[in-house]
Amino acid sequence: MAQPLALALDVPETTGDEGLEPSPYEESEVHDSFHQLIQEQSLRVAEEGLELLPLGPGRGDQTLPGLEGAPALSSATLRILASMPSRTIGRSRGAIISQYYNRTVRLRRRSSRPLLGNVVPSARPSLRLYDLELDPTILEEDEKRSLLVKELRGLSAAQRDHMVRNMPLSLGEKRCLREKSWSPKGKRRHLQGGSGAFSCCSRLRYTCMLALHSLGLALLSGLYAARPWRYALKQISGQFGSSVLSYFLFLKTLLAFNALMLLPLLAFLVGVQAAFPPDPAGPVPMFSGLELLTGGGRFTHTVMYYGYYSNITLNPSCDAPREGGQCSPSLGSLPYNMPLAYLFTMGAAFFLTCIILVYSMSHSFGESYRVGSTKGIHALTVFCSWDYKVTQKRASRVQQDSICTQLKELLAEWHLRKRPRSVCGQLRQVVVLGLGWLLCLGSTMGCTVAVLTFSEVMIQSPASGGQGVEVLALPLVVSVLNLGASYLFRGLATLERHDSPVLEVYMAICRNLILKMAVLGVLCYHWLGRRVATLQGQCWEDFVGQELYRFMVVDFIFMLLDSLFGELVWRLISEKKLKRRQKPEFDIARNVLDLIYGQTLTWLGVLFSPLLPAVQILRLLFLFHIKKASLMANCQAPRRPWLASHMSTVFLTLLCFPSFLGAAVFLCYAVWQVRPSSTCGPFRTLNTMYEAGTVWVRRLERAGSGASWLPWLHHFLVENTFFLFLASALLLAVIYFNIQVVKGQRKVICLLKEQIRNEGEDKIFLINKLHSVYEKEGRSRPGRTQDATEPPAWHEDGGDRKEPCNNPPPRHHDPASRDLDLRSPQDVAVE
């Protein structure tokens, strides 16, 4: 099998931005750079170029010297190669206009108009036949544009707009073509319509419509500008790569999840209870500022916590509630039952979050494993990554940095596959990993035992139920243990010296995840197993909600301190004292696990504090700006770039199964098994929170048959476990089928890539055979060597297709239209 023709482009590297660089959106500058690049290569390969210059009549059977390991091809073979569609450099503006001119001609199908023979119709013109002059003259381009405008005027308005919209030109070129293609009648009609007389009602209606449209556009632009990630994500991706970008994308996803959960809680719980506030049971304390840390005090008497919500049926027509705090329902009315609304709103919010989370995870899984393959995308990144719609220099600089960082990641992953470890190195790595995991599991066990012991001490202490600063002791201990263990895991990863940075990040994520889930498990036992028993006669739901609020606040403070001392102070010490220009790297594993830990706290406490998602939204917004500022000022890009193609999928999977599933089990246990407090909350008179639905259904049955379908719906959808198992089975089936579809698509993509590779080998084989035919023909018929090496002539039919001439002109008139004789020497001898 012959080796493919390899061309090594020797492009000198430039350091820095010297002088005024050409704008990337200026087409002529880009074409000039291609011109210089290929001219240098053509001078290096041969003195008279490959197919860059038009072949004259006296250059028939020249054989150019080939590169090392590549066959020497004749000039006729190289000319045929230059005519192939895949050998084009790019598209010129004139070629695009010519192409769409031909399309408009075919669309109109007017046989009366003569064909324009001076227009070169080609969908992908071979720019190598024009001596690298992509735009020969401005006059020729203007002529082509005028011809295209004439043809566009003959189309209908819908066809013209569709044709102009699909042209691969800049917005300015499209606008110019659209304005020039308006017919004079259309322009006069437009002017007459604009200056005609309107009635007062029509003028008022148009004014209102324009005002509403302008207001909507202003609101949309304001919302777009208010997003914190409007420009930051592109900047982070360009400077730090996809690995660091995955953290901020995950933070953005968590913002969306909390916003979606907060909306039904505000609409059906917080807003309704704020509209019908209950009577205060005692004196309301004043706001002292300490509530921002402890969550108690004045916050306890607001809609922030479970105990503020009443257990009555909110009905404006009810003057005085009867015994038990309930209004008597009347026939035909459907009062607002606060206990039922509390229970079903929480259930609906969690069910909506579950659906969106599973869909996001499956979608991310399909995208990452379908498109995330790095085989063969180096050329796509080099030639197809630039967005030519970018017109601002700042945006073009960000895009340039992003493409450069992406190429570094791809090359780093490619080099990583080329360096396998030896057997001794693998054995040593396994031993080091085993010792590291033993130390990590031991430290996790020690932290868990420490949290359990300290929680028991807090229960026995007399100040455990207070509202002072002492209630912050347990959150402080847990945050210190989490931060210290994460730094220990990072040091162990440094000692292990993983070859792959992706494997290092995954190992750190697993170790931090095990630690945080173990600590949260101990805390859940502490809240529902120990605190409920010790707080009999008190509102233990408020205490659990306040405890979770304190954990979120203290964890946020420790994240800020880590950004200050772990990144800023270390950078200052490294630059001022150690005289190094080396900044710390952004710890992706620890920061991502901190986000998952905070989101788990939010889901655990939303039943006892309905406004906890709002606190999490504020926390994430502050965290986004602080982490971004610290990243830009104190961190450097990863020393070993790596491609984070599956990181988003991994983060969503960890958020779904350990985090969301654990929080759902915790809340289900609290709703079905734990007895509510008898002094506060909407379920104070019930044995379990779940009984609120059963009591409401019984009252509906006694009220009459006006809403008889609701008890039936509650019985078959809520009380019957078959529906729960059916929904779970359907969810698992959807996930399974989605995984199988993605696997099938990956197999099909592999088969298609293999087919493309085989097609390339077939082309190389055919080119070599064609070249051998030329050589045999030249040796057997020396008199007709020049004639046999010319490609067939082609004529143009006004469209994109070229057909061979049935009656070609004589050879002495046009050297480029000679017949190509591909007959073998045996056939020639027979003749």
C-alpha cells in the first residue's frame, strides 16, 4: 500500500503581539496569510510548484521531486488532484456569489435568459488554479454581485429572503444584497406605505405595538446582560481550559435547579402564608444581626422556617374556625388546606427536580460520549473552530485563546496515550495507590467518629438548645474536618504522581465524596434519631432547619477563607518571598464537592426551611463572582492540560445518585415515620406528616360529590404503592434505553469512521494506480506522452455540475482540454 503524500508546513512561530495584528474577521488578511503560507511551501517542494500555477502547453509530462517517503507524482496527476473538491483551501466571496447566482438561475428556470458564460460556477472552487489570487479583481466581484442581484429580483419575496438568509456571507453583505434586490416597485410601495395617512386608532395601535416590542427587547437584553456568566465563561475557557470551565458550568446548573425548586414554593407556600399571617404565639424578638449566622432569633417568626406555617384551612369566607383550627368546608367550595399544600408542594418540587435532573444527566451522558470522542478532531479544531461572525477584537482574542487551549488539551491527551508505563512502574503505582486509599479511608473513619462524638457532647451540653454563638460549634468542627481532609487528600495525590490528570481528579472526587457522604450520614442520624428524642415538647423541625442553615453559612465562610488563604496568600508568598512565578492551580475536585455538599444541605433542609433554596441561590451567586475573581488573579492554568469531555456528566451523576437520592430518603423517612411536633407547624395535630393527605380526602368525601375524583386520584396515585413502583420502573427503563441508544450511536459512529478511513485508503490506491498508468503510457508511447497526461476537458452548463464534452475542440486550440487516455499499454498494442 502506497504511503499518502505528506506535506510538512514550516510555519515560523511568533511570540507576543508585535505591532498591529490583522483582525481575524478581515477576509482579505486571512487570504493573504494563506497566500504566503502556500507560497513558502510551494517553493520548498519544487521550484515550479505543485498545482498552484496554471499549467501551460509546454509543461506536459514533468515529474516533480517527491518528499521523503512519498511517491513522485507527475504534473498531470497533481493537476487532477488539484481539481478534486477536497483539495480546496477555502471559499472566496466571489465564488460564493457565483454559486448562489447559479442556484437562483435554476430556481427561476427561465429558458429565455441566456446562460452567463463568463461566470465560473463552482460550489467548491479549486483556488489553486488561480495562482492563489482568491479575489482576482474588484471589478469581477462587483459584476458577479450585480448579476446575482438581478436574479434575486426575479424571485418572490419569500424565496429571495430564504436564499439570502442561507448564504455563507457576513451580515453586512447579506443586508447589502437584500437592499439592492428590492425592485423599484417594491421600494415605491414601501415608501408610499410609510408616508400614507393612518387613522388615529391605527396610529395608536401601531404605537402601542412598537412600545411593547421595544419594552420586550429591552427586558430581554437586560436579562441577558444581568447574567453573571455572560462573558466570564468564554474567558475562563480560553485561559484555563475545559477542566476549570466544568466547575463554573456545574455552578450554573445548580443555580437553575434551585430556581426551579424555589418557584413552586414561593407560589403555593411562602406567598400564601405571607398573605394570611398567623397570630404570634408570644413576643417577637428584635433583629440583632446575629441571626445572619445562627439563623435563629427574628428569623424563627418568619416564613423562613416550618414552625411559622399554620395548620388551618385558609378560607376568606370563614369567619371563625371550629375546633381543631379547621374551617368547615361547604358544598361546591374548595378551601386552601395549608397542611396539604405544604406536603404536596414539597413533593411536587422534589418530583420536578428529579425529572429535570435525570433528563439533564441522560442528555449530558449522550452528548459527552457521542461527541466527546477525541479521535480525528485535531484537524476539525484547527480548520473549523473559528467563528467568522465574531467582529469585536476582545471577543476574537477570547476565541483565539480558547482554540489554543483546546489544542493543548487534545495534544496532551494524545501524548498521554503514547507513553505506557512499564510493568515495574505499574506495580509500584498499585502499591502507592493501595497505601493512599488505606490512609484516606482511615482519615474518613476518624472524621466520622469525631463528628459523632462531638454531636453527642453537644446534646449533653446545657447550651445545646440556645440561640447564641455556641450553636455554631458543630458546623465549625465539621467544616474544619472537611477542609483539613481535602488538603490531606490533595497531598496524597501529589505523592502518588498519577500519569493522567483526569484520573487524579476522579480519585480526589471519590475520596472527598466518601468523606462528605459519611459525615452527612452521621448528621442525619444526629438530627432525626437523637435530636427528635431530646426536643420533645419543642419545635424540633425549626431546630433542624436552623442547624442546616448554620451549616450552609459556615461552609460558605470556609470557602471564602480557602480562596483567601489557600490561593491569595499562597500566591503572595510565592511571588514575594520565594521569588517564583508559579501560582497555585484551581482544585477542581474539592471545589466541585463543596458545591455538591452545599446542594445536599439545601435538599435536606427544604422541608424544614422552605426558603433555603433562596439562600442557596444567593450563596451560589456570591460564590461565582468570588471564585472567578480569585481564579483570574491568583491561579494559573493546569500545568498538564487535559480534556474534560465527561466531567459534566460525572458531576450530574454524583449530584443525582449520592446527593439527591440520599436527601430524598432522608425526607421520606421524616414524612412517613417521624412524629411531627405538637406545638408548631402545619402537622402539629397528626401522627405523621403523611396523614395530612388522608385526613383531607376523608373531609372531601364527607363534603359531597362535587370533587369525588380527588379522593379517587389520591387513593390510586398516592396511597397505592403500585403507581410508585410503576413510575420508578418507567424512569429506570427510560434511563436504560437512553444508555443503549447512546451505545448504539457510538458503534455506528465507529463504523462510519472506519468506513471513511477505508475510503481514504481507496483514494490513495486509485491515485497510485493512475500514476502507474501514466508512467507505463509514457514509456510505451513517447510520442504521445504530453497528450496522455492531460486531464479531460469539461464544459459548464450554468450550474454547479460539470460534464465532459461530447465533441472536444482540437488539442492545439486549448492545451487544458486535451483527452486523457487511460488505456493500458496492452490495449494500445492491440490497436
